[in-house]
Amino acid sequence: MVEGLADPVTGAIAESDTHLIKFHGSYQQDDRDQREERRLQKLEPAYSFMIRTRLPGGVVTPQQWLKLDAIATSYANATLRLTTRQAFQFMV
């Protein structure tokens, strides 16, 4: 995986590494808002990583919310997304 992340030719990770990162709650995806424009320019997709955290029972305390928000602000793109899967998602 280290070699794949260091590849200067692409912003994507190798297909073989996809299963490994999914196992640990992270996913590679392309920016849907830029997908068509980049395709027309014959550029590869604008990849980013999504990290999902579990939220057992779908309940979060105010203190947990503030910590998750701090993580999103410090280490992600400052957005904290709630999912229908009882989870939070960070985009990196």
C-alpha cells in the first residue's frame, strides 16, 4: 500500500489495496461534483478518502459531537456527515 500511495502518476490507490482500507473503515471515492468536467478534460477522477465511524444505536452525546466536529475541522475537510447507517463520515 505504501508504494501505491507514493505513485506520482495517479491520485488513486491500487485496486488490491481497496479491500484492505475498506476493512478498516476507509473508502476511496471520486468527487461527484467534478466527475463530468474531469471526464471531458480527459483527467482522472478527483479522488479523496472517506472515513466512516460507527455510532452504535444512533445516539451521540453533545461531548461526542464536539469531539467529532473537532476531528473534522482538524483532519478532514471541515464537514461532518451523518449517514443512514448510524455513522459519521469524514472526507479527507
